[in-house]
Amino acid sequence: MIERLTGTIQPYAWGSHTFLADLMGTEPDAGPQAELWLGAHHSLPSTVGGRSLADLVDAAPEMVVGPASVAAFGPKLPYLLKVLAADQPLSLQAHPSRAQAEAGYAREQRSGPATDSASRIFKDNWPKPEMLCALTETEALCGFRDPEQTHALFVQLEVERALELVAPLADPDLQPALRLSTVFAALLQLPEAEVAIVGEVLEAAAAVSGSDDELGRWAALATLLGRQFPDDPSVLAALLLNRLVLQPGDAVYLPAGNLHAYLRGAGVEIMANSDNVLRGGLTAKHIDVDELLGILDFTAQSPDLVRPVEDAPGLWRYPTPAPEFALWRVDVDGAEIELPESGSGRILLTTDGEVAVRSGQVKIVLRKGQSVFASAAETVRVDGAGTAYLAAPGLG
């Protein structure tokens, strides 16, 4: 089976009003369009030939997804492909490991709220490692910066009460991870009587945010977040993170426990087929600080950038350690390219130009924003002129 795939849009408040409409050649909605979902997640499955892809997988998993994937992950499509388009910052968030997801889901199944409750934390028992490959210049917060570097920036703002809060960042008697976890927890649990500190930091940041140096860029971040969340202590917590700018074609991998938030931009995002999100701020949605602290990795390190590897002419693989997914960029320029991972259920999304997809006697022409699903038995070739992204299980 190889057929056109029709995704579904999530209208989250932070989404772009134009990017996804332009990608798909449709008129913009009145409201924001944040994510295009392409996959078989039961909460929002794509359709193939008018049928839910989730139903097709449930009916014949080995034929649709492939025997190797079913043996490794069970009778489900193990990945979810998205196009993300952000005009405003997303919430601070992290995702659990497989062990954490299994334990948390089992616990909430026994005594927690219903799976559709707003206060439910673990919606399923899967991890959610993910990777984003930028389609436009994309800005993100990703992982914790070196604590001493962050402390030095707070020192330059000269906000005395804030310096008292973040003093452990420079404590030589504490390991760096403990410095970060101590300050992060204190900021997220800031007593209401001390919330005015946020305003003091934002006022000091506004005074230096115009300078083109590390302090100015860091202060500009505080100002950006403060405009949307002026009295939210998680604005200060966000200032502990690395700020990252991706250019088109750049990618970043986000493993379990990595605290992150996209600030603006658009990209192709691939992840394990899960909806487990633990939020830490910059949102009106449910936050459980204790659960979040239990899964976060407080190691200070640079973001995990992914360098594509050319597997064949025009076929660029973005390697990650995630077993649930694999992603390739397919640069088509006339010559025919055979797509990898025959034996697995695959999704191909065109992001630019026009690509002809062939399998046996079937030919489907994909224009910008269109996609197909190819079941496990299909050998698939493409030609034309354009760029597409191929998603498959990450079976090795």
C-alpha cells in the first residue's frame, strides 16, 4: 500500500497564522495553526484513503508497520512526524524515559486522574525523545547552561534579591547539577510574597537588552518572555537554559529529561509516538513541580546538535540514539532515489518543489506540503525536483 496521507492541524495558541497554510497551499485560518500531525497517534490520527491510519495499523500491524517494528515496539507505528510552526514561545517542558513513563503511567492508572483530565501527567507508557530539523530560522531553549556562566549574568543585572535566590549557582561546595536543581526548584516554587523579584529582574533586563553581547542577548530573552508572562517565576527559571538558533537544515535532538522550549520558527519534528509532556512553566496548563524535578537531567551541557550524514546522493540521514524513529532529508534533483527502510511503514512529506513517488505501477505526485504513507512491503523511489523528509522506525 502506498497512498496519500492527510494530516491534522493542532490550533495551539502559540502557533503561526501563516506558515502551515503557506506550506499546504491553503487559506490561513482565523486562528493560529501550530502543528501538523502525520502519524497514527490515537488522539489525532492521519487518514489514508479516507481511513484512519491508526485503524489500519490496528487491523494489520505487520503488513502496515512491518514485522521488525512490531517485534521491537508492539503493534503500533512507533513514531509521530509533525511540522511545528511557532510565532510565540512554547511552554518549558521535558519528556520521560521509557522506565519513567511506564512507572508514571502505571501509578496514574491505579490512582491518578483519567487519561483525558487536564491534570493527567502520563497519557501513555511511552518515552518521547524527539528531534527538530529547522525549515526556517528557529530559536529554542535547550538544556541547562553552565551554572557559573548564568550566575555571572545575574551578577551583571545587579538585582540584589535575585542574586540571593541564584547564589547556589556559584557555590563551589556543590556539584554543578545540584547547583542547578537547587536554584531551578526554588524559582518554580517561589512564594507569592517574593514574586515581585520577577518584575525587578525584567526591569533591569530591559535596561541592557539592546546591547549586542552575551548579557544583552540574555536580557533580551528575559524581556521577550516577560512580555508574555510578566509575573511568572518560570521566566527566571528559563534564564538557566542554553539559547540556540538553528538555521534551515540544522537539527537538534532532545533526549529524555532535557528541559526545552521553542521560542519561534518552524521545522519538521519527529518523536516517539507519545503524548507525555511534563511542563515547567511559561504556560497556563497543569504543572507538577515534583514530577518534573524527578525526570529532569540537570547536567550542564551544550545542545545536542545533529549533523546529517549522506547515505547516498541526495539522501541525508539525521542520526540519533532513539530506537523509535529515523529521519532523512531527501534532496531530489532529477535523478531517481530509492528510499531506505523497505520493510517498515514510512511517511514521506514534501516541503519544497514537486516530487514524484513511485512503487510498482503506482505513481503519486507530491507538491509542497503533501505526504504519502508507504506500508512495509513497498519499495519506493522518488524523482523530480524538491525537498522531502522521510520518517521510519529507527530499527538500525
